[in-house]
Amino acid sequence: MKVYELFTELSSENRLAILKILDEKSMTFTNLIKEIDINSAEASRQLSRLTESQLIEKKGDGRYYNTLFGKLVLSSISDLNFISEKSGYFLKHDTAQVPFDLLGQIGVLSTGEIITGVYNILNTHEKLGDGVKSYMWYMSDDFPRHHLPGIEKKLDEGLEIRVILPKDKCSASLLSEKNRKKIEAKILDDIKISVIATDSFSMLELPGQDGMIDQNTAIFGYDDRFRDWCKKLFQYYWTKCYSC
């Protein structure tokens, strides 16, 4: 099947609805009609198309199932759904700084919350910071001066803190002397993306159309998949850094 043929099969709201329903559980023809609320002739037509394209199959028990191919296609749609729904955001923000493998999983960010305004972002970060217990990894083009009191407190509590900063900003002099050696700091010559990964929340800021980090718009995420994605993004850049 050519990709344009696949997109044609996915261009129907009813066909997509059938795939999503069958992803949750197999169903008979009668139950599908009730679930989607379409007439039998239309349901038969859509089921026939999905069967011919090998996205679904009817087994001996009389129920319809998604094929393995159908399940894979459906899992990939979530990324496109997220990109489409947030097209206004992605029209103004460059994802080129995200490695290809993580870009292919960008749909996990769909559970996140887009927050605008520098004050709102800082305030959200400060509130969420209280819940961080074990680690905070931070990469940006400047040291988080606004959060110094909280950082000092967390370091005293034994929090693991890693930072990736530009060379001219990689300084621990802003911290108290006893805490300077507690931070793991590395240098990256050119930073155009900001990411925070912690055990309770994560945050992502992409560059805007001018190529600079848009510090006025951030995506905050709180579930495991979002946090794991941001953690992998940080680790990707951590391996490319050198020590201060």
C-alpha cells in the first residue's frame, strides 16, 4: 500500500472511529452500528473498505478486529493528531532541535499543557518545583536565576541537579559556596532549546521563528510518558556536552 492510499483510507471520520473502537475491543457488526450511530449500509461500506485495506479483519467468531497493521497505523495517528490540533503552535516553533527518534514520538506531549507568558511560566515552575524529590535536569541558554532560592533549598535536601548551559553562563558563582560542587554542570556551545526533566514534572520550550528559545511559551507535562520523553531529550544533549 502506498502512503497516499493509506491516507485516503484514514480520511473518513467513520473509518477512524471504527479503528479506534476496535482498538479497545472487538465488536460485532450490530454493536458497531450502535456504537458509531450510522446506518447498516454505511457501516457495511466502511467495514468493507477497512477490510480490503487490511486494517481490520473479521474472524470466525463473527467479530471485527484490528489487524497488527491496523494497530500500528492507529498508534502512529496520535502523533499526527497532536501536530494537527496544535498546528498554530508548530507553525511558530521549530522542532529541528529535537532528535529524529524523539520527534517520531512527539505525540506523547499531547497530554501537556501549553502555558504562555514569562510570569505564568516562572510561577508554574516555582509551584511545581516544591514537588520535586530526587532530581532536576535543566538545559537552557541561561542559568535559572529566578529559582536560586528553591535550588539552594533542594540542594540542601540532597536533590540531584544537572544543568547544561552556554559557556558564558556556566557559572556556579551564583550559588552559596557549600552548594557549588553539588551541581553537575556541562557546556554546550549553541543552545536553542530549553528542557526541564524532573521526577514530578517536565517542561519544554522550543525556538521561535527567530531561532531563539521562545521563553514566552512552554509546554508543561506531568505524566510518566511526557517526563520520560523530556528526560531522553536532556540525555541526548548531555552526551554531546563537555565539562565546565
